[in-house]
Amino acid sequence: QFYGSVSAISAPLAIDAGASGDWFNDYLWATAVQEGLVISPYPDSNKVPIPWVTSKPATSWLFGMALGFSPHGSSDTDSSSYFKIDRFPVGGPFRGVDLPFDSTGTIRPSIWTKWLNNDIKTLLADDTSGSLANTKIYFDVGDQDSYMLQVANKNFNSFMATKSYSYTYHEFTGYGNFPADHFNYAFDRIIAILKFHSSNF
């Protein structure tokens, strides 16, 4: 138990499908394809796009998550969704990542399971002994988030409602001619978070 409270603003919570939609397939994967992501059936031609390109947020997000969730194992002989990292230091723990779908867009269950094992819902499934059992939790999102994160947050809120965690969820709706997207109302939201943490030291 290190913190009395934790918070997240417009975070990719609950990456799998839920009652409010499917953030991974409907936004992350679909948008990465629109941004030009192609998985070649010839693995040696697939390379992790480094450095990240700010004009391709979904692609950057996708590979950032893959680096954490599904680094390609040195003994893994299945390279159907493998992307190599050029100039990776010799002797490093891995030399690339596996995406959770192959060149046809078909989910690879063995890789997707690794992603779900790191999903916040999985990590918080046991609310009796988890590290956040006695921690106040706050998360918010705009109802017109630029990256469809309202879908992930609504699904996470539905999940949290079935648990005994102490949490606060806020969905910003915007006002006037300014929608509550991923960027607007940062000042309002920071104030809300600071007040939350101030009352939960």
C-alpha cells in the first residue's frame, strides 16, 4: 500500500469489448489500419516504427502497448504478427514485438491473452487482496474523446460497479461550442483531480 489515492485522465482502461463497445477493435486497430499499418506475411519486412510519429497516434499507441504486453520471445517460432526492432542492443531481452492479430486481421489468441493478462480489469479482478483494495480511485473522460476512450472508460466503470473498490468516475460533457474531447477542459479536469487527491491523502 503506497498511495492513498490514484487517478487517470482519459486513459485506455478496459481494452477488451464491453457493453459500451469495443475500444481495441473499433478504434485502436481500425485507426492504425487507416493510418497505414500493414502486417506483411513476410515477417522480416515488418519493423516497429521508431521514432513514434505524432500524426499516427493509434499506431504509436498500439506498438507502445505491444512493447509492454507482448515482446517477442526468443524461443517463439510463430512470427505471423512479429515486428522487429532495428538496431536493438545486442544481448537485449527481445528484438521485437508481437501484435495480437496477423496479416489478415485475425486475432491471435496466444498474444491477445498476454494483453488481457495486463489489462487493468484483470489486475483488479480480485478486490479483496489487490494493492488498490484500500485506495481511493478516480478516473474521468470526455464524452467525445478524440480517441474513443469514452468507450474504454464506460466499460471500466461498468466493471468497477461490480467490485468493492472505492472509486469516482466522471464523464465530462463540455459546454458551449467546445466538445469534451481528449484535449479540451484540461484545466477543469486537473482541478477536479487535485481536489480529489487533496481530500484523500
